[in-house]
Amino acid sequence: MRTTQGDLDDTTAPPRPIPVWAVLLFLVLALGGAWLATLPLWLSGRGLSTPFATFVMVGMMFTPLVSAVLVLLVLGRRRPRPVLRFLGVWPLRPARRTVWATVAAYLGGVLLPVAALVVAALLGWFPLDLQGFGGFRDALLAQGLSALPVPIGVLVTIQLVAVPFVSLVNVFVTIGEELGWRGFLVPALQRFGTWPALLVSGVVWGLWHTPIILLGYNFGRFDGLGVLYMVVACVLLGILLGWLRLRTGSVWPAVFAHAGVNGAAGVGAVLSASGVGVSTVLHSPLGYSGWIVMAVVIAVLVLTGAIRRRGQLGPTEAPTAPPVTPGG
């Protein structure tokens, strides 16, 4: 088969850098897309109580992916090639390491809200009820049940055991965010250095949540302070997800880690005492206790040199020697 120079450029050359104007276009599309997607919640006058609010927020999660695709289309021949490699979608190289990194990232994502809950409980920020499970009981009875069909302990056990499995469903929506933030934006910003790429992408990610944070999502606040809380949380979590992206050269560990965090975020509601609101900066896994856990993990990565000031995208593979032919 004949090999052209263009084929060699697509497979051996490093991805072309994204122009600054294209990065700015992505930001405008992604941030504007979030407001456009959530406009029905604002126009309804009911905010997050709108019957179709869940579907609206799921749609919002795909605006970063749509924005990245549109920018790549606008770039035309100037876009990085191969596109799937630039986004970290394919190939999985080395495959075994990438798969195991994805599994570990997913389990770490599930454990992060649990660790945050433990920290909050130890610091007295989150009252637990590990006997009567009053908060969970109240939530079930609020749904119109006159009595529980089985003992509350059985229901709690089912909920906790199901978390690692049910959380996988979130992969189908976190892929919309991660292909935009960690797939496109982090590599696009890496020309300015690893830390600027991680920090700036985290800030943008946090601000992208503004339309739903101002409706009371996550922290139960309707002001700029709630947005600030989300920015802090997204910067910390974004450093970890971005590090996974840069370290492995693949977007999939970040996709699954994000899904794990989202899926396990409601663990506190199952174990809380009666009357404890879980949507506050003290009780949310993206609040104070979550910040502490993520900051500790980031500190470990920095002290061990896992996060460097500048780094190559993905693991470096040793060059292979050319085959030796008999008698050659």
C-alpha cells in the first residue's frame, strides 16, 4: 500500500496546537450553551422543581462536547490530527495500562464522596444516624409511603451495595463533559504549561455550572457565593481529572472517575440524621470536606512528582528497534 506524506503526518507528528482564538470560541460556545440549555428552567419560574429539570441538566452536560466538535469543524484542516488521538478517545495505548487506570480512576471517584463524608463526620459537620437512618427514612416517607416495605437497614444496605454499579450509568452523560473539558480544553491549554491548563480548565468548568448553581443546585444557594463554592470544587476536582488525562493520554479515566463521583455523591443522604440538609457547603461532597480530601490527594501527587510543571501528553513509549532480517 502506498504511504503518503499526509498519512505520516497524521500518525507520527504531534498534534497541532489549538489556536488561542479557537480556545476562546470554545469557551464562548460552552458557557453560552449552558445558559441556553437551562433557559427552560429559568423561564418556567420553578427552577429545579420543573418536572423536566433532570433532562435539561443532562442536555446541559453535552454542551462542552458539542462546543468542542463545532470548534474542530471550524478549524477545518488546521485541526489537530488524528482528532480522536487529540481528544484522548482512541487509541488506548498502552491498552492494558489505560484500562486498569480507568478502573482505578472509577473506584477512586466512587470513594471520594465517601471519604469526604467521613471527614465531615469526624469534624462534626455532618451528623450521621447509623442506626435509625432518620434522614433516609424521612426521604422515603416523604414520597407518600405510609410504612416501609422492609426494615430500613435492608434498604440502606441495598443502596450502598448498588452505588458502585449504578454509578456506571453516569458514564453516558459524563462523557459529554469530559470530552469537552479534559478531552479538548486541557490539551488545548497545555501549550501554556501543565498547571495553567489544569487551573484554567477547572475555573471554566466551575463557571459553566453557574446557571444551575444560581437555581440552588449542589449548595442550596442562589448567589455568587454558591458559584464560588463550585469553582473551588471544580478547580480541585479538575486538577485530579486533568492529571488523569495528561498522565494516561486518554480521556476515559477522567470520564469514569467523574461518573464515580456523581454516582456516589448521594451517599450522605442515605446515612444522614433526620433534618440534615445535604445541599450545603458543609454537607455536600463538593463542599469543605471534599475540598480537604482532594487537596490532600493533590498534595501527594505534587510531593511525589506525579504532577510536573510541564509534561508530555500521556506515557512516553520507548522507541522500538527495527527488525533484524537474517543475513541483513
